[in-house]
Amino acid sequence: MKQALSVLICAALLLCGCAARASEFSLKDYTVFTFGERQLVYQGPGETYYKHGNAAVGASNNARLYGTLDGCLMIGYGYSTDKFRVGWVPVPEPEKDKRTVLSASETVGELRFDMVLRTTVDECAATYDPVKVSMRNIEIKKGATVNVLCWYDKWAYCEFRVDKKLSWAFMYADMLSKTPVAAPAADLKTTGAERKTVLKEQATKTPGGNYGLFTGPGENYLRADEGGAHIRPTEKCYVIGAEGDWLFVRVGAASGDRYGYLPAAAMPDRVKYKDVSFDCLPTALTAAAALRDAPGDGGVLLMNLPAGAEVNFLAWSDAAHHSAYVEYKADGLRVRGFIPAGTVN
């Protein structure tokens, strides 16, 4: 457990210094600090999330810093002799905050979450207090679909809606089915056809939650960003097509386009989408290629493929054939992404 003087973390050091180091969430791994002024606490990483009453951490109260996500700090704090709460506060802006700075090397880094769908096996409850477990905050029905952010010991940290706002809270993990809501799609069958299919979008949707973005149609596929790639509540996704219980989408993010798969159940409606069409043509690469989660050099690097690597060509990124969308499998690894068109000619 990391201990520190009562100081606050400068946003510039925290975000720049730790962005490349993803951490698994742990209630036992934290830095102790005080803010020096009262901070409102939200039940999710941002001021658009639910706030439980007048939830706030006092100016002189010790707080536990677990890590960061999307520019927010995940903290834990006691607000009475027998009550505890885990929540989120915005990272202070360095040009506005003149308080003492804690070096980034003493923090726990950027957090990574699973963000996958499961169902409840019985009626249960969730709490904002996983330390003293002093209060039931959210009642949940049997068979409800729950967005599991991560598992920690006996807990599952989950995303729900409270008063129409997203809220993150803890529930007992044994109250959740181990079976994913979205089953892995069946393996594609090679067709031997020509390489002619071009990716086309058929709808625009905003899922309105935090969902893991996988490179293929199943939780057994690689995810970008050290396994933390996800779509955020306000981000739009452009549906290319359905594949089993999954939707292949392009996500329009501030950092640039990303492509991947979301469970169809994550969508706010139950529209029937057309199945995605692929060529499924086995191909050996003519040159080494960077496999990315979006066409061109702007996509996040997933892995480097050597010349001669066997891939399954699925489609062209556009009518001009700038990039090829392919699937690669080796030693239990499954990943889909884009490579330069010239490497499959």
C-alpha cells in the first residue's frame, strides 16, 4: 500500500506521466492524500454521472487515490465513523491549482476496466461502500443485464443507471452469471472469393454507456490500449453490421476513429441490423505490416506482423482500397485490424 504526505496530484504530471501504464483496480493499492478544499464526489468518472445526495470529501479529510480514468480521479473516503464511499472527482487543472504536487511516480496510474455485460442470477443490491459495507445503495432485479467494469476479489464493480444517470457501484460477484451476454461469434469460413468487399455503414447510434471495444466478435479477441479500449457514453458509433451477438462499429472519438466490436445488447434499441459481409480469403503478407485498430497510420498499433504471416482478408477499408481489414490468429491470439493495402497484393 502506498502512503504519501497530504498532497494533491498535478493533472499534467498524472496524465502525461502515467497514461502509458495501465493498472488493474485494487482496493489495497492507493495513495493517501488530502485535497485542501471540499470536493463534490460523483459515482462515475465525470460530472455527468450520478451524485448521491450531497456526497463530498472534506477539505481536511484523508482520501484514497486508486487511479485515474478519462481525466478523473477514483477515490475512497470515510464520511462518518462507520461509513465509506468510493467515487470520482475531476482532476484539478494545473493552471488553476496552486497546491502541493505529488510526483506521478508515487501514484497508481491510469486504470483499466473490462466493461463487459453479464446478468444477475438473483435479486441483489449494489453499494458505494466496498470497505465497511454499511449501506445498500441500488436494488437490482433477477435477470437484469449489468455492465461489469471489473472483478475484484468477492466484488464486481458495475455500471447501472440511477435516476436516469449512469452510476458505478459494487455488488457481490457471485450474484452475476459467469456466461457473457454476448456469446463469441462462430469462426468465419474461408470462401476463396475475390478481394472486393468494401466496409459500409448502415446506422449511427450512441450506446450511452461505457463498453469494452474488442477487435473481434467475442471477449476472446484482443483489445487495444493494453486491454482497456472502450466506447464512452457520449461517443457515437457507426454500425457496419452484425455478427452473431456482436456489432461491428466505427467509433467517432476525439482522438480519432476506432473500429471494433460491441455487444448488440449495448445498443439503446433492438433494431435488427444486417449481417456484416466479408470475403474471408486466406492471404500471406508480402511484407511486414503494422496491424492497427483503424485504417492508416492514425490507428492504435495492435501488433506488428512479419512478412509471410498468414491472415484472413475480410474487406477493404474504402472504395480506394487504402487499407485491408484482416483477421490474424496464432497461439491462442485472435485479433482483427487494418494493414496497408500493399502488403496483401
